Amino acid sequence: MTFKDLEFMLELNGVMRKDVDYILDFSRKNGIDVEQIDDELNKMGYERIIENELESSWDDEDDEYEHVEKFSHRNKYSDDYE
């Protein structure tokens, strides 16, 4: 995770700008450690955002997409219109 990713995740979850700046400074000094960042967010009154986001990002296996059939490269024309 980069600092830009961290900043985006915090902003996306409604963390106030001054708190985002604090967390980014904290992370630059101590490294991007998920538990430490979430502990700091807890101290500021926020939920544990980072752990929850990372856990939910691995749940993509539950996504159900229907099968998509590609179009063939060869054109198929019908003579029904004559």
C-alpha cells in the first residue's frame, strides 16, 4: 500500500482532512502498519478502517458474474432479406 492509497482510503471513508494529514505524517514516521494506523484512528474516534477495507477486498470470490460470450471475428450475414 502506498501513501496515495492510504490517503484515498481514508478520504473515501469520511476521515476529516486534518486527521488524514495526521495519519499520513504518522505513517511516514512509523511506516504503513495497518494495526498502528487503525489504533491511531480509534484514538481519534474513528472505526478500524484499514483492516476492514483490506479484509473486504479479499472477498471478491463471492462475486457472481455471468458468463460472457465474445463475438466471433468472422461476420455472419443472413440472406433472409432478399
